Amino acid sequence: MILCVSGEGPLKGALVARLQEQGEEVRVASPSDDDLFGKAFGCSAIVYLPAATMLEGRLRPEPAPERMKKVLGATNAPGVELLMVATPAGYEDEELALRKYGVPYVIMRTPPLLEELENQPALQERCAVWLPRGRKVAVTAAPNVAEAIVRALRDDSLQGATIDAPCETLDAAEVLRRAASRIHRASVHMVAPELDALVRRVGRFFHVREPAIVALHGQLAAT
């Protein structure tokens, strides 16, 4: 049995589904649950997702060592042999608390998920937008990460390691174009940076409001 400690998000759903497909029983709990020890009782491993989503964790990291300590306390429950943590960059304080505790662990650094981008309000806006090429970003998909977590849970050679989730490195504009095309809302086009700069100057001159997806692109590309 596996305990998944996570907020709501695409990765939690994909992970629970994949574990159940593999014949595993799964319990779920929120990081704020007051009885993580009880929930972990009889489980062989705990999977902990410290960020609400990988995208939010990447853009606005909120590491909380005290929250990690609660999860670490749950690893003392009878039966627990491994703590698996899937986290974006920016949660090094929680990782440090984990390493000091001494429990067998695996850390999987996980970039934003395409599914999380699809849920962003900026992509729900019906508009056409032109974004500049040339800014690379790592992204992945929830089923791919879920599969990698399941494999890592069964690979004893990974204990004590920090590994990377399977991902693609793509142009940030292409990432948003793909996400937008899957939900049929915003129409995203990729242009040369010089043309983008010209379009923005013209827009500012005529006081045209930029679509929210432009700001999201800037945040994503900055990571």
C-alpha cells in the first residue's frame, strides 16, 4: 500500500491511477492532515508532493520545512520503508530536512506539467496572441511523471538519489501553443523576438491591453 500526500492536481490523479493499474492499494492525504502517521500505518512507501502543482511551485515556491517534518514523522509508522518526493526546484529547504532525517528517500525534480498549464486562467481567454521564440523551458506530462515515480518506488538502487523526471526542453511559446491548442481557447502564434518587440510597441502606443497569456509566457520563460 502507498500513501500519497498531496494537494489536488493533475499529478496526484495520474499517480493514483497508475498505482492502481499496477495493483497497488493507495491512500491519499493532504499535507495538512493531522494524522499522517495513522494514514501511513501499514503502507510500504509515502509519495509526497510538496507543491500544490509543479507549475505554481516553480513560479512561486513556498517551501515549508515544518510541513516536511510532519511527513517525516509519518515515515516512522510501521511498514514504511521509503519516502518518495516529487518537487520542482525551489524546495531545497525541505530537501535538506529530508536528507538530515536519515529515512530512505528518493527526490525527483519535476518541471511544470502541460496539464497544469491548460488549467491556467490565462489560457481560458479567447484571443489571438503572438509570442517570441527563443526562450527554452523544461516541461513534462502527468502520466510520464507518474510512471517514473512508480518505477522509482521499485528500484532500490535509487535510494538516496536526486533524479530528474522525464521531460522535454521546448520553446516557452511552443509550450503555451500546445497547451492552448488542447483546450481550444487562446490561439498562440510564434514570432521572431524583433517582431514581438515591434508589436508590443504598437500595442502600447494605442493602449491595447495585452492578453494575460503574455505575462504567463514571461513568467514561464524566466524559470
